[in-house]
Amino acid sequence: MPRTDIIQEYLFASIDEKLEKLAKKGIDVISFGVGDPDSPPPEKLINKLGAIIKNKDMHNYSPYVGTLEFRQSAAAYMHKRYGVNFNPNTEVVGLIGSKEGIGNTVIAYTQKGSLNLVPSLSYPIPRTMTKLAGGKVFSLHLTKENNFLVDFDKIPVETANQATLLYLNYPNNPTGVGAELDFYEKALAFAEKHDLIIISDNAYGEIYFDTKPHSFFEIAGAKKRVLEYHSLSKMFNITGWRLAFALGSPQLLKPLKVMKTNMDSGQFKPLQLAAGWALENLIDDFGEKQRKTYRQRLNALKDELVKLGAKVELPGGTFFLWGETPEGMSSNDFTEFLLEKYGIFVTPGNMFGEDGEGFFRASLTVSDERLQQALARFK
């Protein structure tokens, strides 16, 4: 029996398949499903890549942990954003996207029978890779009543003592909720008490609308317990480039490094060098422009969904709208209603976990033209 028989196909692969079938039937579906930015990368970044790629020394293998230049740019970004220092030689690892990095980390730390703590509403990779590695998942309930934040006081002591990893993601996918610094302090204290390693997924750290998101490393002593992941995909609209970086102590990063030497040969060097340059030179202006665009889109779609009876609030971060379905409608009911009546697709909340029933997620990464078409269909 293949090992993959114990896990399901990746969530958004099944969504893509469903939408492709509808397209073949001639149905023009406007999809707010997958979070893949529609806007182009900064023109200066494209030009930088074009110049670098012509260098004849750029087409051999990259170092497994990423080029030193990329790691230096990542360290400089962390100092600029959060006032924290990292040694690019030992405390930063370049990744082929945070999906790869988080997946490899979970596999590296999970043994047969290991227990990992994963929120009930979350990116599917930590849960899936735990099962693939022979481990078990304990779901941490995220509810509206607790503002979709993990309540550490409700985790059984015996369970916490048995666990190896604690996965956290704020600003959160799918809910868009952010976390204040005191939440990170509680999480770190919990990890120290129960001897846990925290995987902090900060993929949406540059997409916020009120308070800037935090890093665990703003807290003294966090390097002993935390591995943090930052993605460039949403920073610069380069999801296809597959670039991210992981941060932590040399000891905590070592298993990830071992995995990478066996699983990949690094990302294409020109992509790393160009994106690292953008991380140091373009992030402020381009990030502000992107946040403004997403905020306008979120507001526009929210107003129409509320008219249909859904309960929707603007998120603190990400480009996702997370809302409650109209009264009397399940997650699947509402998705089918929008699809059949308007030709519009949103992701049913129950696809993200058991606490997502009665909710839905809409990703505002469609073009402004397609968004206007969707709004016209509602009207």
C-alpha cells in the first residue's frame, strides 16, 4: 500500500479540478478560491531578474540552504521589520517556498506515534505531513468566541506533555485574524512549560491593515523554542518563484537542513538573488500598494455578501474574507448557492477543518476586472 493512501489529495488540487470541469462545460466561474495573487510582481524586480539571469555563473546548483546573499537579505529584513538579529550563516535557511520548508520540518521532527498540536482551522500541510510521517494530530479548536486564537488553557496537560510540535499561523489562513504580542508570549511560555517546538508560519506578515504583525523573535529567548517561516510569494506576487526562508537556532534548524540535503538541491540562484534584492529595496513601497489594493477589494466583496445574509467582518490581515454563512445554510449549501445562482465560487469553511462548518473563505486575489464582474452578477 502506498504511504499516500493514509492522506488526502491537497485541498486546492481538488478545488482546481472541480473548477476545470465546470470550465469544460462552458460555465464562466469567477473563483475566489485559491490565494494566488493576480497582480504582477514589481517591474523593477522583473528587470533585476533579467539582468542577473544573463550571468553565466548563475545556472549551476545553489547551496542547499540557499545562497548567502539571499540569507543575508532575509536577516536584514528581520532586523528592519522586527529589530532582531540573525546570523545568515547559521540561523537562516532559504526555502523552495514555505510549503516545502514546513513540510520538511514536520517530517524531520515527527516519529511514528509522535503527537503534534495543530489548530483545527489551518493550512493543511502540518496536519498532512504529520500523518504521512506516522504521527498523530491533536486539533486545537479555533472558534469565533475566542476570536479564532488558540486557547492554551484548554489543552489537556497530558496531551501537551506528550506533544513534539506546536503549529501556529498568524495572520491566519483561513480566518485572516492577527495576534497581539501577548498571545505570542503565552504561546512561548506554554512551549517552554511542555518542552515543545513552535512552528510559526508568518506567510502573511506583510499583508495587514491595522496593527503590524509580530514575530516570535521579538520575545527574548524565542530562538530556543521557535522556527519561523516567512514567504516572499505574497510580498511580491511571486507565488510561482517558490521562495521563502526559515529562521531559528542552529540546533533547531539542523533537522530541516538534513532533510533539504536529501530532498532538493536549492532554488534557482537568479530567483534568490533578485528576490533578496527586492526584500531590501522594494518591500516598503510595494507592500503599502498591495495592502491598499486588497483592502479595497475586501470591502467591496464584503458589502455584497452581507446583502445575501452572510455575516462578514474585515480581517486584520491576509487577503481572505472569512464569514459565516446565511442562517440555515451549511458551508456546502452556501458554496453551491453562489455557484449555481451567480457562477461565483468561494471555499466552504469545512474544507479547512471541523471548526469551519458554517463558514466560508473568499480570496481577493482575482483581478479588479473579474471582481467588478462578480459584483455586477450580485447586483
